[in-house]
Amino acid sequence: MRDVAVAAMRDQNRVVLREINWTVASGDYWVAAGLQGSGKSDFMAMTAGLMGPVAGRYLLFGEEMPIFDEAHLKTRLRLGLVFETGQLFNHLTVSENIALPVRYDKNLTKSEAAPQVQPVLQALELESWADTTPGALGRPWQKRVGLARALILRPEVLLVDSPLTGLDLRHTSWWLGFLEQLSKGHPLLGGRPLTLVVTTADVQPWSNRAVRFAVVRDERFYVVGEWERLDAQRDGVARELFMTEAQRKETATQEATARTRE
């Protein structure tokens, strides 16, 4: 990305991020951290190609994004996206949701797609939910189904929007472990390392892990680097990310009071 600006998905006239200059190499594992409302989901939507940048240039595997034309669709399908809420079809079962991308891409019947769905169900511990509709699942399992659907086409780059939001310790631990396996090379993908970009409002779960960090704040995308560099920004651009919720509320109150006095 070179001098990229991102608009809000729901209001294309409102710019939420500006002047993004960022390069992701094959095999990288990035965590883009920012508080709620900072524009992380809009950034992921643009990165996934659901909308184009409102300024600047964004290349994926050397191709100009967004890619909508049929001739370059294969390049676009090398990238997968996991929505924060899963974005599942409630009238379809878990297996049918997971199968959708491969059925559409290769024009397969349900039975023809089944052999490709089964190992994904097994790897993500979803076999017992295969014939269940998403409405009967808790949020943690819905998120996991969204991940399974993104992995069915075996992408080379995976975008995961706020995977840990609303999860208990058990599911948080599972996600951190599974994403790390994907980054290093999971058997589901033939041992090939997967390039990952993940968003979060809480950096602590990723402390001292082999990832790189960026901070989304004040309409800017700050490329920071490894954990040590992020930790060094506790009083800088990453200050709010290291605060407790109570500290954030107190700071927001103080800033609002200061603006009122001005």
C-alpha cells in the first residue's frame, strides 16, 4: 500500500484512515491494533477487496486492487477474509456454509464438495456441529465456522477481523494456538506457512509472540514492528492499547472536559 486512504464501508464519503504505507511479505504475521471505532474493520474490508481505496495504490500479488473482473479472480481468491461476526448464512448448516466458496469456485455439488469440507471440519473441531445451523451455535463457534469457510479454498493470505472479541479464555487460547500453527505451516494447508493479518483491540494476548504490530489510531496506520518496539510505545502511539478499560474511560472523560473548557 502506498499513500492509501480508506473510507467507511457505510459511508464512502467519510475517510477513516489516511496515508497508509505498508508492505506485507510472504509468511508475515501482522497484528493491527486499535480501539473500537478506529477503522480496523473498514481497513480489513478494503484490504480484502470489498471496496477500493479512496486514494493511493494497493497491490495484491502485483495486481491492482480491488479485483472484480473474472480474468483476475484467481489472484483475488489467493486471499481469504474472516469477518468479526462470522457473517454466516443462517438457513444453511455449518457444512453447507463452509462448502459455499469451493462449490461456487469449482461448480461442485454438495456431495462433490464433501471430501474437501471434512478435513476442515476436523481441523477446526467442528465435526459435531456439521449438520447444525449457525443460529444454534454460540458466538465462539460461529467465529470458528467463519474461519473454516475462509480456509476451504486454501488461501495464501488470510485476514482475520477481531477474532478474540467476546471469547472466553478457552476459545482465546484455541485461536491464538491455531493462528500460530497456520502462520508456521498447518497440515490442513499442506504445511505451507500462511501470511496473516489480524486485528485486535487488546494487544496483550499477542505479547512476546513472533508477530509484527501496527497501530490504528487517529486516522493513521502506524507501522511499529516486533513486540519490543510496541512495548516501547506505551507512552506513545500505543498508549491507549495498554490501558485498562477504567483508565481509558477516565482519559476520555478528562479529554472531553478539556475540550469543553476550550
